[in-house]
Amino acid sequence: MIAVENSNTSIPSNTQLKAPEPEHCPGPESENAGKSDSCNGCANKEICESLPKGPDPDISLITDRLSSIKHKVLILSGKGGVGKSTFTSMLSWALASDLNLEIGAMDLDICGPSLPKMLGCEKESIHSSNSGWSPVYISDNLGMMSIQFMLPDEDSAIIWRGAKKNGLIKQFLKDVNWGKLDYLLIDTPPGTSDEHLSVTTYMKDSGIDGALIITTPQEVALLDVRKEIDFCKKANIKILGIVENMSGFVCPNCGGESKIFKPTTGGGEKLAEELGLKFLGAVPLDPRIGKSCDSGESFLDLHPDSPACDAILDVVDSLRDIVEAND
Ligand code: SF4
């Protein structure tokens, strides 16, 4: 089994904090570690005060490793259950259908990795060599990396605190040998947590093209999307656009469309307009999407006549227009 580093930052790997970092922790690796107001009363204060400070040397290794990747896109959602990983899988299939492109998909949902199943490679494992960890290849031009490939079996639970999760994210960015890629799609867990902060910090010099935000039409999902957008602004991540998923239902028998999750405040399109962001499209719910994901097959190949397939391909075209505008 491949070992995972036990540190999220430049903290020496043999350093153990006495307690989990509290909510407003500035980061044990930061200049203010052990000195900020949040450190008063924290059990780690003494350890953090004595840790070496300064820039994380791994960031330059990550920047170097990712320099052969043309476009890096984060896939974000405010809320869980909006179909973010499903959309990432379809985006991967769609981009890889252009055989001139080399695509990588990185699953950063450490506690709930679902992308390998959706891409039909959940039983694979990681191979390492002198040049790093090799991605698992689904086709000649589509590779992926996920913690799923490191688990003893597919039902094993990951119960990790922030530091260990972030250590793995750093290894994924630093050690995976993607070779030359046109796109690296980074599927993140819902919300704005350790994983998001880590990936944006570690990739700060690598040039993230931006974030694609997935939502559903209901206000309860849009509320969390607003927080995600705020996170992107604070982290200086450009928002490439918003996609509304599960926008209506396509009957697989008659092909007719109806609304299941009715937008009460205008849905993703209205939100995009309100915030001055691009709305990249609305993808209807089609039960065959779930079925294709369960069997690890491309919905786009299996049901090219579905309205959902057209909608997904339109979103992918719009995304490519934005991302490749300056190529
Ligand atoms: S003492 Fe360390 S762990 Fe505790 S809040 Fe400060 S930086 Fe964070």
C-alpha cells in the first residue's frame, strides 16, 4: 500500500499536534501560528510557536509537476447531492471524446470518492515508479487519480482529520505523473473545507483556470452556492460559470420534460445574472444518467439522442470556449 504523508503543510512530518486545529486556526504552518488570538487557549500553542515558519517548499515542486498541464479546472458545489461528481464524470467523458485532447480527472473527495465508480475503474490500484504515481487510465487519453485506488476494498471508510487529508491532497498534486495534459479536472467535496483551502493554496503558483460551479434549482442549494462563490472570491479563483443540474426531468420513454425541483427564486440562471457570472446551461435529470454512472459507462455514448446529452455537450462547448479563449 502506498504511504500517505501525515502533514498538510510544511510542518515536519514527525510533528504531532496535541489536538485538532480549532475553527479559526490561522494554520500551524502560518507566520501567525501560535501567536494569533485563536491560539490563546489552544492545546497546540507551544508546539505551533516552535514550528519552522516560511513558505512551503513543496509548493514549487507542485508548480513544477503541474507545469505540463495546460488547463486546470476545479469543479465545485455548495451543497452535496447536486450531482457534482456525476457532472465531472460526464465532463471527463465529453472532453476525452475529442481524441486530440489529453484529460486527467482528480478526485479530491477523500471521504466519499465516487468518481472511480462513475468512470468504471473503481477496482484499479495505484502503481508507483521513480517518476511518481501513475494515474489509472480509463482510455488512451483519460486518466484519473482517487483515494479509492488506495483502499483495501471499496467499502472501507476514510476517517481522517484535516492534516492527513491535506497530506494526501499534497501528494496527489506533487507525486502524480500526469505527463502532458490539456485538462486536469479537479472534483472537490461539497462546501468550503480543508480540501478546498489546501488545493487552492498548494496550486497558487500553478495557474488554476477557474472553477465550474454546479447547483440545482432550489433556493436551499443556491444559498450554499453563494458561499462557494464567496470562497472563490476570497481565494482569488476565477469563476468560469454556473451549471444548473437536475433542471427538469426527461422521461426516458416519451422524451417529454417536466419540472421536479421547481426554482423558487429563479434558479442558477437568475443567480448567475444577479452576480454577473456566466450561466453555462441547465442539464435535465434523466434516470439513465444514474444508471450509466452505476455501470461506469459514458451516458453520452449510450444515449446520444437524450436532451440531457445535448445539454451537457452545450455546457462543455461553452466551458471550452471560455477556458481556451487565450490558447
Ligand atoms: S496554536 Fe496552532 S493549532 Fe492552535 S490555533 Fe494556533 S496555529 Fe492553530
